[in-house]
Amino acid sequence: MIRIPSKAEILTWITENPTKAAKRDIAKAFGIKGAARIDLKRVLRELEDEGKLQKRKSSYRDANKLPPVSVLEIVGPDSDGDLFARPLEWAGEGDAPQVLMVMKPDEPALGSGERILGRLTEVRGEEYPYSARLIRRIGTNPLRILGVFRAGAEGGRIVPVDKGSQKEWVVAAGATGDAKDGELVEAEQAGPKGRMGLPKARIVARLGDPTQPRAVSLIAIHQHGIPDHFPDNVIAEADGAKPADLKGRDDLRDLPLITIDPWDARDHDDACCAIPNGDGGFALWVAIADVAHYVTPGSELDREARKRGNSTYFPDRVVPMLPDRLSGDLCSLHEGVDRACIAVEMQIDRDGNKTSQRFVRGLMKSPASLNYEEVQAAMDGDVNDKVAPLLDDVIRPLYACYDALKKARAVRQPLELDLPERKIVLNDDGMVEDVAFRDRLDAHRLIEEFMVLANVAAAETLVAKKTALLFRVHEEPKPEKLEALRETAEAAGLQLAKGQVLKTAHLNRLLSQASGTDDAELINISTLRSMTQAYYNPENFGHFGLALLAYAHFTSPIRRYSDLIVHRALITAHGWGKDGLTPQDEAMLADTAQAISDTERRSMVAERDTTDRYLAAFLNDRVGAVMGGRVSGIAKFGVFVKLDETGADGMIPIRNLGAEYFHYDADSQTLMGSDTGVVIGLGVRVTVKLVEAAPVTGGLIVDLLEIDGKAMPKGKSSYRGKPPRRKMSSAKKKAAKTARKVKRTRK
């Protein structure tokens, strides 16, 4: 017969194990199984009724003890200058115990009445039973509002920029922060929302003119509904996380797993090393932060991460998927500290083929966090003190492994687009200082190739183990898009294979033909536009762009929820723990795939809109300047021009093209003047004058001055009445010819 512990024994155990106070933990500690659990439940209920235990969600704690993490209210310093607080969660007998605040020199001063989240430690032999360390101020996480301030007789109101918000916020006279009428402001909720009247707010930051660059990303965040405020319970859950230990993990701390990221990266979620095997091949290791250890299914962190779907990146800020305690600390593979990871060891032969793979759940310690530029500089002969000790044994093997992988890549032939990536450079005031095009270094390509290979390994492993997952799907181009690309290529004197199953090799051949010519950028842009958009799906339809049969996102769980799902699937498939893919996760995979595909697109649009607004602000003081560019788009209402210097897109409204009537041909993507016969098509070089830059919308209006180095011809007069008959495009001629043939055949 199983013995039920006494009430005293239960209380003693809970006191000694405050973090393991769920009923199942208590049952496990005393060896209680089966029907005996009913008796244990009865004893726990009696202790609760007697006021000796307090149930908190699914766990118990001694009512006369404070939890390890608790909400406190500062009561002010005593006569000796020591700062004390009182717990707001006290449910025991008598007065709430005193808590001494132990503050670090660099922490902010706390005032009487301020609420904080603190980490408590029991103290013996002192007048106070607890001491506490500051985790964070509760007041630093209130609801935030972004809007335009409208001054009034006594304070004013805030009109939110969020289109979905119909309610204004009242600002008292003493809470305006000296904001001026019409300024964009950031405010926080002031007191609880009442049932009657408008909610109250206090202005915490004046962002100035809503058209100025530093306000741009905030406007995009609110306009697109990107969650940028973590609820208190999510922050508290993240603050309560502790570093993982070696239990249940492989010890990878002797592997030279280095991180290589942008110089300004705040988080490091992937690390790698390559170990030569003596046969010209390598054991390539890729280790990824074990986010699943901290963000468990059904937790507050999990719900918030799924809602966000991904991190969103702007020139002046990042809206993260996870709180900074995780994204910038516990889940970031910083150098010199133990970090939990899920790693894959891949065997690579001398020709760059992956011959095998195995996944492990481990603990690693990175010897160095490096950036792309210093790694590439070292390989080019300019070695700094940080890279020097790693150059021969760590860096060179990585490049040698990459050289082997390039052979296999050349056989596979993923799509090789060559489109420059622009970077908005801001100064300390948030103004655009420069628009630079990012250099594409071998260091970038190396890491990208390693990550693709690790993603493939994850997909293949889970397929082999018949475990549910989310695939990254990229389907082949639609026939009509492909035909439009073929027409563009033919207009440039190039050819795209026809009458066979399309492969990326065919597109790469077209891109190679265009390389080094005036039409190179046009063909690259047109090829990109012919592609379908990638998305997530629990069913595998392959990845056309990468020329892969199965592909999943595994390498960025800090910033993508899809990767977290794949990590959980790997945990389940290998039996590594209870924090893997749950039946609920699996049942919701289709909904999750749709949700995070939507949030990804939302972020892309917000990032693009923000870039457009920054570029418009940057060019605002250059109205009247003459610039070069290429036609990047044709529409009924006008022409889009990509400017050479900044990569910004300006628009020429059709009314500004001249007095003549312009015919729009959707098939050939051209505009043709009815009087002059001038044809404006994709990729044509033009010279334009900037006539308008609107930072608030990101719009740029330009006038067309020259086409292919020749002045824009002027039409005779604006056309009135029926437009003259225009010439058929080659595509329409072909369609008409086919229709006539069909008609004759049917007769």
C-alpha cells in the first residue's frame, strides 16, 4: 500500500522545492501512483482550505512563503538608507514580510510606490526574511500609443496613426510633455481604462514632424498592425527563464563553433565549424540556438511568438519575435558562454555532396563572435588580432568546405539572381545619411550555403522519420508569368528555352546571357517578378528556386516561428524531451502555416514601405535634381523608374509624358506614343528630373527628360476623341493568328 505523506512533510518539501510545486511533482517526489493520487489531492485541498497552501495555476506553494519571482512595491528607504519593498502577492498569515532591495550600481533609482518584478532570496538571521534583485520595472511595459497630438485648452488629445483605431486618447495638461499641435508623439496609458469616456494617456516621447525619418518605422509598425508591445505575462515568463545545463545534452563545448554575422547583429542564432576528414571532405557542424527549450508549447511566450510569426527589421529598429531576455541573451550564441543548441553534423565529400547527417541536442560554447567583413578581410590577407588565432584551424577549413560545396551547387544549379541589396544608413538623429549597396562577400555566401544545407538536412531527417513539419515551399512560375519573361528576353535579343519542363538551369542560362550587358538588371528584375512567392505548408511541394526536393526552415528560431516548429519536430522525432511537437501543434500545422505566411508578407510590406519613406526623405532636399535610371515597370497610369544612385523607385505619371496619347500594351509591357511612335519599355535607360518627394507616403514623382540618351520627343497635341488605331504587339499578333487557325479548323 502506498503511504500518503503527512501535511508537515508536504509543506517541508514544497518549501525546499519552490520551483517544483505542481501536483505531479509532489506525487513523483513521494512515489505516489494510481488511485493514491486521489488521496494526495484530498490532503492538498485540506492544506489549501486551512490557508497553509495557496494554489497558483497548476502548482502549490506555502501560503506563508513568497514565490521566487514576485511583484513588489517599493516603500522607500529606512533611516539607514536601505531600500525596502513589500510583496503584492502575500496570502499568508499576519503582515506581509519586508523585502530588502539589493541594487547594482548601474541600475536605475527606484522611488516610493513604484512597482517592480523582483527575484527573491530567503535570508536567515536578519530582521528581514527576504532580499530581492530587480528584474524590471512594471511601469516600463505599459500599453503604448503612437499618434498625432492635437492641442486643446486643457491638455489635448492623441489621434492614433493606426487606421483600425477609432478612439482618441485624452492627455491632461500636465502630461503633454510640451508636445506641439500636429507633432507625432509616443504615449503610454495613464491609469486603467474606464467604462465611460475616452482613455487617458501621457506623452513619453515627442517624435516631431510625422514626415521626418525617425517616425517612419513607427508609422509602419502601427499601420500594418505589427505587435511591438510584449504583454506583462510574456515578459515575466521570459524573465523567469534560466540558462540550460548539460543534463540530457551532448557536450559540444570543445567544438570551435564560431558565429559570423553582420557587425551590428544583436543576436547570434547560428554557429558553424568544419573539420577536415583527411579524404578531401569535411565534417560540417551547424549549431542553432535551442529556442524550443525556453519557448514551450502552450506557454505565454509560445502564443505571443506564433502571433508575431517572425521578427521585423527596419533601418532604425527591430521588432523581435521574442523578448530580449531570450533573443539577445539566453538564446543568443554569445562567445565564451554555455548555450543550449540543436546541432547537425553533416559529412561532406570532396565534391561537395552531403553523404550523411545526424542531429544532436547539445551544449556549446562559441570561441568567437565574428562579423562578415573581418572574416573576409582575414582571408584576403588583412588579419586582425581577434581572427588571427582562428585563421588556420577554424576559418580556412570553413572556406575549404565551402569550395567543395560550390561544386555540388554548380551541378544542382539553384537560381542565381544578381540583384544589389541596398542599405539605409542613419545618423544619430535618425536621419538618412547615406544609401549604400551591400557588398556580397564570400563570407556571406559561405554562411548562406551552410544554412541551406542544414535546412535540407532537417527536412530530409523529418521526412525519413515520418514526423510532421512545416516545409518551405516555392512553386515554379505560372505559365503566363513565364511567357511575359520570354517576351522581355526576346525584346532584349536573348532566348529562354521553350517547350520543355522548366528548370532553374534554363533561367540561369538566360541570366548568364544577359550578364555584363545593358539588359542585365532588366533580366534579373523580370526573372524575379516571374517567380511565385514562397510560403509555409505542412505538405511538401518542393523548392523551385533552390532546386531542392524538400526544404524546411531550421536555422533561425529566434526570428522565425516556422523554425521553432521544425525544432520541436526534431525533438519529437529523436525523443529528446517533452518540449517537442505536441498533438495540438500538429493539428494546427495548416493554420500555423497560413498565419506565419501572412505575418511574413506583412513584415515584407512594412519593411518595403519604410524603406520607400526613408528614401523619399533622403531625396526631399534634392527636388529638381537630374538623375539616371532604368524603366522598371509599366502601367496604364504611368512609368516606374529605378534610380541608379539610390535604387529608389520614381513614378512618371502618364499625364507628364507629353501632349500625345500613349497606348498601353500589357503583353509587351510597353507604352507607345500615338504621334511620335516613341516606345517606352522595361529596362530602357532614361534620364529624369525629380519633381516631388513625399516622405509621408514614400512617393517619388519624376519627369522624363531623355530615353536612351535622346531627348524625349514631344507630341503634336493632346488627342481628343477616339484614340487612333495602334499597332499590334507581337504577342497579340500571335494570339490573333492562332484564333484564326482555330476558327478555320472548326468550320
